[in-house]
Amino acid sequence: MANKPASHYIQSIQSLMAQKNWDAAAEMADQFSRKLPGEVAAWILAAQCSMQSGQLDRAADCLVNARQLAPEDVMLIWQQLKVWESLGRYDLAIPQAKKMLNLIHKESVQVRADVLQGLAVFLMAQHQFEQAELIFLKINQQQPNHSDVLLNLATIKQYRGEIKEAEMMGLSVLNQFPMFPDALYFLAHLNRKNDKNLVEKIKSALKQKQLHPQSESKLHFSLAKKLEDAGDFATSFEHRKKGTKLFRSTYAYDVDGDIDFIKHIKEAYSQKVMKHSNDSCVNDAPIFIVGLPRSGTTLLERIIGNHDEVISAGELIYFNRLMSFALQKKAKNEALSSQQMVSASIDLDFNELGKSYVNCAEASLDSKARFIDKHPINGLYLGLIHKALPNAKFIILDRQPMDMCYAVYKQLFAPGIYQYSYDLKEVAAYYQAHSELMDHWQNVMPDAVCRINYEDLVADTELTARCVLDFCNLSWQGACLDLGSNKQASATASASQVRGKVYSSSVGLWKNYKEELSDLKRYLTS
């Protein structure tokens, strides 16, 4: 085949790929790239075959070679970005996104709408909201009145605190798509005002036949939210219960698996293991705020983030992704049980893990300043993070158990995360296991952990803030209490509330549902 033209290789490889004969396709693609290294198609096909066979490192190398031959090819850059993202190398993926942005804004460059949308979603995940907005606006020019695009634009407005603009945009989506569950949910959770008109629209949408369970669940959550705002707590809980039951029916889940996972973490990251010295990344930039979702971490993030030496980075996914990829590589892509994953994590290259995490964060923030990462999942891995970043600070936020569990139960999360949150018994079981894990972290690394209560934070904000800042080796600044002055975007469920004054109305909120939550109280005390 040495004398065959490039077209022959391409046709043969594509035929094998169509048959899903990946091994043979990969072998021929490898021949193609070695014999005709100047052909861009050779490296592209080799990369595609490598991706299909799970050889992401090989795919990344092939795409580097392809980019050398066609450095301005937007689709090549997009593929390279996706491979780097799959490898957890956001420090390399983010610059590719910026390169794509520069090329896309040239009028002569045409890019498919699905690629543009993928790029915008990627940018949103990295909290690059200004750039994501520009891409969504470009998509809207190509495909006007696309409901998901318009709602994403409204969501960016919400994250920035532009609530009136977000509401106007959300209403424009609803005017075009009156029964759209996502738009109704967005508007219901945008503010706390009593909106009878919106309530009637949600009720009308619930009368539709053959609603998907997740869509119907979203409508019940929306109605529950507005009824709670109006003080109709009994009816609100009826819809909350219907919504959680519907959503819980869409996936299989065993809370005991999560509890066992937490148990293995406590056993593996013992006091002895945590005292053992190791080579690690000496960097004091990260401040981790952890707690269950809805525990008040966003409020604390905004307070610390008002300090002029600190940037709020939001909920960064980097550490979890980097750790997962390192474990997969260590296990040579073999499936590991939760216990095996925890055991294997003890022997990871902590120095490399810490450096990679910091590099990803710096690429996202475009800064080497101190920053806050408040992703709730980090709470599971504080021991591992401490071994990778021994100078990092960890702030654990606790909340009164009944308020905490109800706050989780009343929130509709994205599919696949916090799966314990839709059943009161599972919420209680997970809360107790998680709380015991936080006790464990405080015991095995007391100097690295500061633990505070949400109730103290809202009752005496300045005193609590001073303690936290002192723990983080930051001087006191009165501006930390001026939440309205913080213009940084907040991509959380509480994005609409974090810019006003500190409020205590969420403290004891569960008491409006004493009868409905009686089982929860029993689960927590049994």
C-alpha cells in the first residue's frame, strides 16, 4: 500500500470506521500518518481512531501534528479542545477556546451552529460568561429565537446580577414558547416575588399530556417555589413532593453506595496517612469553601471574594476531573470499585496533581492571584487535596440539619449530580455521612481547616468574616461586607440573591413544614 494515494487510505479507513472496526482502522491510520506525514487528513483520522479506542494521549499528539499543518482550522482547534478537556487539561483547552474565539469573530470564518453552541457551553463552564454571551448572540443571528440559546443568554444575565434584564429575556422566551418548562422554571426561581400570573402559566403547562418525567418534575418544582414565595406552604410541599418523586423515578441510585464510598475515604485518609510527608505543590493561592449544596457557601464566597487580593472562581471542576483521569491512567482504563479508587488515590503523584490543578485555575482566571473554589464535591477529597496542596486553606460550612436537608430537598439539580437529594430518607442518610466526613477532616488536619456555621455567618457576619479572613492570612477589609459592590458573576442556584444584604429568612425555614418534614426529623435523630 506504500504507493497508494492519500484518497485510498482515506476511503479504506473511513470504511473500517463505518464498520466500527476500530483496531484495523487505527492500524491503517497509523500507516497513513507515517507514510504521508504532510497530509492533514492522516493525522485527523489517526486522532479519531485513537479517540474511539480510548487512546486520548495518542489523539492529542495526532492533533498537535495536524495543527502544525493547518494552524487556523477551527474544527481542528475544536477537536483539540475536546481532547484536552477529556484529559482534564483545561490549562491547554482554555487557550484553544480563546484561539477559536479570535478566529470565529472574523467574518470570513464560518462555523457550524452546534460547534458554536458547544464552545459557548464550554466557556460558561469555565465562567467565561462575557465570551460565552458573544457566541450565543452569534448563534442567535444564525438561528433566531432558538429557545435554549435565548435561555442561556438570560441565565448569563442572571449570573451577572442583571435580574431585570434576565426576567425580560426569560419572558420573551416564554412568549414564544408558552409551555416551555425550562423557561417557566427559570422565571420561577429568578426572584421571590408573588407572581400569580406565572403560577397560572405553570398550572396550564402541567395540564399537558405525555410530559417527560423530568419536564413535569421541573414544573412541579417551579410551582412549589412560587407557592412558597406566596406563603402557601402546604400546597407548595405537595408539589415539591410530586416533583422529587417524579425526578427520583428517572434514575437508579443506592445511597448506601455513596455512604460506603465516604467510609472508604475516612479509612484510607487516616491520621497516619495525613501526617506522612510527601512531595507536593507548594502554592497558597487556593481557598476551598466546602459544604453540601445550599449550605451558604455562595454567601461566604462573595464575602471573601470582595477582598482585593482574592478572585471568586466559582465551582471549579478541575480537581475532580484531574484526579479521575489520573486514576483511570493508573488503572490502565480498567473499571475500579469505589474502594479501589480510594485506595489507588493514596499513591497518586500529588505534586503533579497540585501543579495541574493550579495551572488549570490560572488559565481560567488569567491570573495568579489567590482564588476561591467552592465546588461541593471537593469536600469528599479534602485529604487528597491537602496532600497535593498543603498550603491551601479549607473552610467547611455547616448548617442546622433540618434546614440543610430541606434546602437540598427543595432544589432541582442537573441530572446525574446530588442524586440523594430527592428522597428525604436518602437526604438524611447522606447528610449524616457527609457531616461525619467533615468531622474527620477537622480531626486529621486541624491546622488546614476552619469550620463555621451558616447561622453564625448571617447572625454576626462581620465577626465570622473576620475569623475566616484571619484563618486565610488575609487582612480585614470593610469592603468584604459590601456584597452589592461585588460585580463578579455567580453561577449558582442563589445567583439572584447574593448581591443584596445578608438575610436570615432561610434560617428555620423548615419550620413552615413541621408536619410534612416529620419523617425527615425522625431519620436525622434515629
